[in-house]
Amino acid sequence: MLHNNVLALVVTFAVSLLWLRVNDFAAARGWVSSRLSRKIIHIGTGPLFVLCWLLFDDAPEAPYLAALVPLVITVQFALIGLGLIRDEAAVQAMSRSGDRREILRGPLFYGVVFVVLTVLYWKKTPTGIVALMLLCGGDGIADLVGRRWGKHPLPWSRQKTWEGSLAVFLGGWLLAAAVLGVYVAAGVFAGPWTAYWPALTVLALAAAVVESLPLHDVDNLTVPLVAVLLARWWW
């Protein structure tokens, strides 16, 4: 019913905004670096949002209501990046260098992808969920692992490493598998959970390959795109 979905929308907004503001506060206080805060937001926002989909029923308007959450946050990102809203805490949390214009690239693309995949796929198939989790768990963790433990550069992309690419594969696979496991347990998707693993392995591998390419600031678009295209073979 509509009032139940409106309540679910309010809860989803509250959870998402709380997560963002906690990270903004931590970055502004210097408790974590802006780079680390950016990646924590990148990794954690998606799973929290997608798990909140379970609060919504199957009414036709449900995906559009849910998509309002990333849409509103993305519009806010755009206004901050354009300098129309002043929010230094958000800039510190979401930019590498403290330049607000960085928000108009990776973070903005991230939000747009969430809006589009929420509306297109919702809970009808695992496609959208898996694509978003590969983006969060895979692309999100690659930079952290690569910078800390990356010792072996990729021949075709010298700024990226084999260790980072392995992190994309494992991080994306584990996060997507975990969220799919919740959806199977909730009865949204048919079991068994392990039946999804072969397709998930191929998609995670493809995401790792795409993320490894020498492209800048477009991983938030290319990683979910390749996952969506390949997922058509299974779902």
C-alpha cells in the first residue's frame, strides 16, 4: 500500500542520509582522510540502500519512490559540485583533493547509476542488485587495496595493479553474493543461493577486467554497464 511505501521511503532516506553525514563529519574532523571517507561512502551506501528495498512492497510506484533517495542525494551532489550549495564537510568526504568539482565526476555518476538501475531492474531480477554491488564492493575497494598492497602494475594500465584487480573481483563477488543471499532468504529470489554463484563469478570477473582499463573517472559507469549487459545471458 502507498502509505507503507512512503514510510519505507522515509526510513530509506533516514538511513542513507545518516550514513553520509556520519562520514562527512568524520572527514571534516580529520578522523579519516578524504580519500578513505570517499571509499567508505562508495562501498557502504549501496548495500544499505539496496537492503532497504526490502521495506517496500511490490506496488508499481515502489521503485520510483525508492529511486527518489539517490536522485535527491545526487541533485545535492551536483549543486555542491557546481558551487550552488556550500558544504565543506561533503567536499572533504567525497573529493580526493578538496576540489568541489570532483563531485561532478565519480560521485555524480555513482548516484545516476543508482537511480537508473533502481527504476529499470528493482526486485524483478538480480541484475540491478548485482551490478550495483559489483560497483560498490568491487570498484570501491580496488583503490584501497591497490594503494596499500599493490606491488605489481598491470601491463596495460601501469597505474593499476594485479592486487587491486583481484580486490575488485573478490570484493564485488562477496558483496553481491551476500546481498543476494539476503534476498534469497527473504523469498524475493528463488533459491538455492548457490545457483547464482556461476553467473556472479563471470560478472565479477568482467567487472575486474573493465575496472583494470586505463580509463579515468568512468568506472562508476563502465563497471555496472558491463555487468548489466552480461547478466542478460542469465536473468
